[in-house]
Amino acid sequence: MDFPEGLAELHTHLGGSVASEIMWSLAHEQGISLPVKDYWEFDRLVTVSDPRGVPDLDALDAIYHWSELIQSSPLAVERSIHGAIGGAYRSQGITTLELRFNPMKRNRGGERDLDHIILAAIRGLDRAELEYPQVHAGLILMMDRTFTPEQNRIVIEKAIHWAPRGVVGVDIAGPRPGHRRYDYAALLPMVQRAREGGLGVTIHVGEEGGALGGEELAEVVTVLRPDRIGHGILAATSPALMEQIAAAGIVLEICPTSNLLTKAIADEEALCALFRTFVEHGVPFTIATDGPEMMRTRLRDEFELLLRIGALDEAELRAANARGHSASFLGRR
Ligand SMILES: [Zn+2]
């Protein structure tokens, strides 16, 4: 399939968006002690290298540990953002790109100043804009489910403060503390603040967790009412929830290969059924990678996969890509 207007990528993490060779050099330039001495071993360390995927999301967090550690300096953040945007255009034909990252997971526990980290990201964005003027790119700052409310509040305030320079939205991700249900409703003041500050709101929820994940998703849809939801695939089990999502115009950011690799979706057959269910119920969605380098995919390949397995036809895929451009928070700037 050909997309003359370019592809739109709304869900990709900085920790999974930078090519291994750049990460390898960044690790060495900063003298980071690595558990491997060979580049190819490193490549396996920072990507989902087994085509059968990882056992669960915890295994994915173990990979993020390394990419976040390597990206934890102003220099590394600038180079990573710059590399991710250039890579998205060169190897994936992406022209609308939102890159998300948690600045507080890149300041070595407060050792580095948060504003320096964020401004370094903005410098990377500015440099990429000069080299690739065809790409409209923006940053999403992330809160974390393991953070205290105060830490998350600071992330939101930083996002609002730097919005005029390219921060377009906020998000939350990370493992659930103690594998207990996360209290999303407690985020409402933060989400309202972000919204008042003109930022877009997307929330990681409903990716896995069975009944618990389903409850979280329902709470997010009802209480937080974000513009978009990262994954949200558990909605497919509830016609009432799908109706609510469709009525509210909440866009799901679906990452097919990522969900297959983490076993959030069992197989291609289940993936196909998922998309047919969303189409039937009028649930709006976009297609994304979650991190092309870490997932060893390209956004173009995600479209080809969905076409090949009969999940979506060409017209539906074009509509999903068009929705990606229009549902981007970049349009608000
Ligand atoms: Zn994600």
C-alpha cells in the first residue's frame, strides 16, 4: 500500500524508537556499564529479539530499563529524539509523529535537572525539524503508575510549561505497583490541569490484566474521558464500553505487533477478530508501533500485516491513517 500523504504515528515510546547503533554509541560515550560487550548481544538486550515475543509486560519493562538508563542525560535525550524523528521519516515514511517519554525516568533519580532533560528533547526536536521539514513532530510527557502523585503532578506542570516549545500531550504508563488495580480516578486533577493547559490527553489502559484491566479501562473512559487511549483493546469484550468510547469519540491507539509480542493478543486470528469488532461497533482507532526499534517492526509493516490477515481492508487502513493525522495533538498548536 502507498500513502502519498505519509504515515501518522501517534503511539511510540522514545525508549523503543531509537536505533540500536545509536543507543550503543550513546552507552559508550557516557561510559555506561553494560552487561554485554558485543554489539549484537546489545541489540538483543534492547529489543524484543525473540520472534515469539516476551512472556509478559514485566519482561518489556526490563528492556525499557536499559534504554531509559542509556537515555538518561541531556546529551542522550537530544540525540535520541533527533534520531527517532529522522528514523521515522527515512525508514517508515512517517510525516506526523508524536514521541512519548517520561522525563523523570531520564534524570537519574533527580541527579539531573528535569528542565535540562526536557529542553534537550526540544533541541532534538528543533534539529530534526530543520533536517526533516516534512515531518510534524511533537512530544508527549509521561507520568508513571509507580510514581507518587507529587511526581506525576510535576510531570504535568512541566508539560504545560514547555507546551509552547513542542510538548503536545500527556500520558501515563508503567507497571502496576503490587499488580493491584491502579486508581486512575485519582489522576483527574492532573488530567484537568493538562487539558486547561491546552494539552492533549492519552492514557495507557486496557492493554492487559483481564477483568482488572477492564475495570481500569471503564474508569478511564467514564472519569478521565481522555482524547485517546493507548491500546484499550480490552474494550472489545464489552459492547457497552465500545458504545461509550464511540460516543465520546475517544480514539484507541492500537499497536498490533507489540500486542502480539507481549501476548496481550493471542494470535493473528484474535487480532483480526479484534479489529472486526471495533469496526462493527464504530470504535475509532489508529495503527501504531509502540516503538519500532524495540518491536523490530515498521509502521508500514503494521498496515501490511493487517491487510494480509484480513483484519482491515485498504479503505479501512487509509481511514485509520487519516484518523492518525487528524487525531494528532499537533493540530492544536
Ligand atoms: Zn505504549
